[in-house]
Amino acid sequence: MTDFTPESPVLNPILDHKAELAKAEAGLAALEPKRKDRWYPKYHIASNAGWINDPNGLCFYKGRWHVFYQLHPYSSHWGPMHWGHVSSTDMIHWKREPIMFAPSLEEDKHGVFSGSAAIGDDGQLRFYYTGHRWRNPADRTDDWQVQLLATPDNDELTSATKQGVVIECPTDKVWHHFRDPKVWKTGETWYMTFGVSSAEKRGQMWLFTSDDMVSWKYERVLFEHPDPNVFMLECPDFFPLKDKDGNEKWVIGFSAMGSKPNGFANRNESNAGYMIGTWEPGGEFKPETEFRPWDCGHNYYAPQSFNAGGEDGRQIVYGWMAPFMDPAPMMDDGWCGQLTLPREITLGADGDVVTAPVAEIEQLREDTFDHGAITLDGDGERIISDDAEAVEIELSIDLKLTTAERAGLKVHATEDGSYLYVAYDDQLGRVVVDRQTLKFGDRGYRTAPLTKAELAADTLDLRVFVDRGSVEVYVNGGHQVLSEYSFASDGPRAIKLSAESGSLAVSSLKLHHLKSIGLE
């Protein structure tokens, strides 16, 4: 298979890109004044209006952090994709940048789909993305996707020039999903992988190589998902990490389209997860673990990671908080979608992935209220905050002294009886996020498992981030995470400590008010 990888990019413009970008900016400008902020995030990245989904093009370049994201600038519903853009010098204070990409080529006329950024040996950055078009736009039954290259026009990454198609789609080998390129270098060779639905409708990741980051050669199938129900591996990722003994492991990540619910597993429409294993250039990925979720919550999808490079060297990941429902409550407010906090990916002492908020997030803290140790008697409850808009809570539960069947925090608790419950469930041996009382949005619950060692430990540590319309729960330093939309009712939003059918012993509880990241 070599006839679909041209020696040089193929460019087929059909619209003036600058004019299309100007239209998109005008579309956002028309929507923004109508936006309601009751659930709009204070310290998570979101567009100033319209719809967003996958994080794209993540990088640290020339002294700035850059986050791009899939954007529909004309409504709060999914539509022809553009790339929105924010940047920061410190990952705390963010500013909006001009929209980077709009549909303008024959190959991306129905959407500039997801992609990544890579910094070449010359120090210059390249963008790789999927161009999307429908073979039959009338009923959108068959998409036709290719991989394209673009290069920035300046060091600030405020605009870019599309270079054209670098990998065509071999339609005889592909059902119709063929997208989301990730590029990296190992040794002296550049590699690209992306998700494919094969002609047999099997979810795969294909591997390509290049010497110059322009001309690419097909190498092999890097990985095929063993579950025949999984027909596509969307938003793939692939990177090395060192374990506690200094051994290199490779982490392969993807969103498994077609995975079926099985007990606690695969409860979302599509499920983003990873496997840990080994890989040698020229070979296939060899998994050593089962498929595990990046995040156990209702609303996590399409994560993308990048290496900060240089002396920093952290592997940092953003995810999209996907509503997985249409219509979603915030659509009526003129916007839809936000990203998670940035998380650093490491391998823990047990060899599993840990994703904890990057250290910079602590700089968002404006003040701290230390509640110390607290004991609640059977079925007790205590108000921790009368009205919390944007806070972080550090909670340590003494498992040896706690007898409650379920105990934890009720957040976004309003006078109508609505709240989201973050709790340790002793019967399940899991951390639970329960939305059964919420007035807006879908309900249900999700759980994060605890290992035997965690259940036998003296303490369970929870770090809970509450924003206006969302909650992120980090369990034991990020060994598990749950990301949730939580559309609070009107009125003050209290936080309550609660115990059910038994007592709760808290060894430590701190509440931090968090400041805005500047995108409101």
C-alpha cells in the first residue's frame, strides 16, 4: 500500500481561507452576547460561544502553552469543524487567540477534524489534521477522510498555512473512518499513527514513517482491537513512559467506538481508555494489560497528550468533557463543551497509569479554609460551604474509623434538593459519583474501582474540583478520575459532608476557592 502517500502535499483550495476565518470569527461574535454563564466554566477551557469537542494540536512552543480544539462557531450544536485556540505562558492565565483553521479545501470542506502538533528537528512546528468531507452530503452516510499538513505563519501560532494532503485514503482497505493523526519521533525516524476502521469494520491504528515529516510511507497495522464490536479507534495516542524501575513502557490510548457495556465497564456511548505494553520500531504494539479507562466518569472523551519537551519533559493530557446527550442543557445557553484540567501522566508504583492535575493548578487557589478533622455520627450531615461557585476540596477519609455504607460530599446542593454526590461506597468498594437528584441533564451514576491495597489502606484521599457546571474527582492522587457535568439548579450551591447508615471519620478537609483562568 504505497499509492496513497504522495511524495509532496497535494493542495486543492476551493474557498479563501482568510475569508472563511473572518466569517467564523463573526459567527462567534454574534453568539457570545447571548451566552448565559450559570454553568459556564470559570477555570476550565471552553470556547467563548458555540460548540467544542476534541482538544487538538497541544504543544509548548516558543515559551507558550497552546491548546487548540474542535469548534463549531455558528451554533451550540455540532457542525462543520474549525480549530479554536487559546494560549498561556503559565497554564494558569489564558487568552483567546484567532481561530486557526476553517474548511477551505476540497478535502476538508465539511470539517477540519482533529489532529496534533509536532516540533521538527529544525525547531519549527507542524500541524497534522484530518480533512473531512461527506461523499453524500445530503444524508451524511459515508465520510471520506485524509491526513493533511499545515505550517504556522509565526512563532505565536496565530495563523497557519495549509500545505495539503500527505496521506490519501485507500478506500479499498478502509470502511470509512480514517482520522486523528498523532506524530512523534523515535530514534532518527518520524512516526504517525491514526485511527482506522478497516474494510472488515475492525478498529485499528495504522503506522507510517517519514524522514522529513512531509513524505510518509505506510509501515503496518500498529494495533487492532481484539473486540470485534469495536469498529474504530478514535483519537489515538501513543507514547513512552518509564516505570518505577526505569524500564520503558509504551501507552496506547484510543476511544473505542462500538464497545458494549459490561458491568461497570464501557458505560458511555464510546469509551476512552488505554493499554500498557511494549513496542519496538518496525513492530506492532504488544499489550501487557487489559483495556482500562482514562477516566471513569460520564463525560470524558477524546483525550490527547503531548510531551512538554526540554527540561520539563512531562506527558500532559487534556480531555473533552463530552455531554453524550443531545440536546445538552447548556446548548440553550449559547455554548456547549469544555475541556478537563490538564493532567500529568505517569506510571505509579503499581505500574498503572496515574493522571493528576498538573502542579500549576495549585496557583489557582485564592484562599484556603482548613476544616481539620471532622466526625459525623450515623446519617450525619454538615455544611462545608454555603455557596461554592469554583472550588477545590481536599478530603481524606479515615477508612479504619468510618462505618458508613456510603459517605462523602454533596456538591452543587441547592434548595430544591438537587445535588451531585461524590462518595465512598463501602459495599461496592468503589468511589461513586451519583447524579440521581439533579434537575437538569441526564442522571445515573459512575464508579471508580479501588485496588485491594487501597481498600486495605488507612486513608482514602479525594481531590474534588467543582466548577460552575462540572466536577472532577481525583482518587488517591489520580490513580482513578471521574469527570462529570453537573448542571446545578438556581440559587446558592452548597457543599455538604454526608454519611449514610453509619459514621464518617474525616482526618483532613481543606477547601480552596479558585480564581478564573481569564476566558470568561
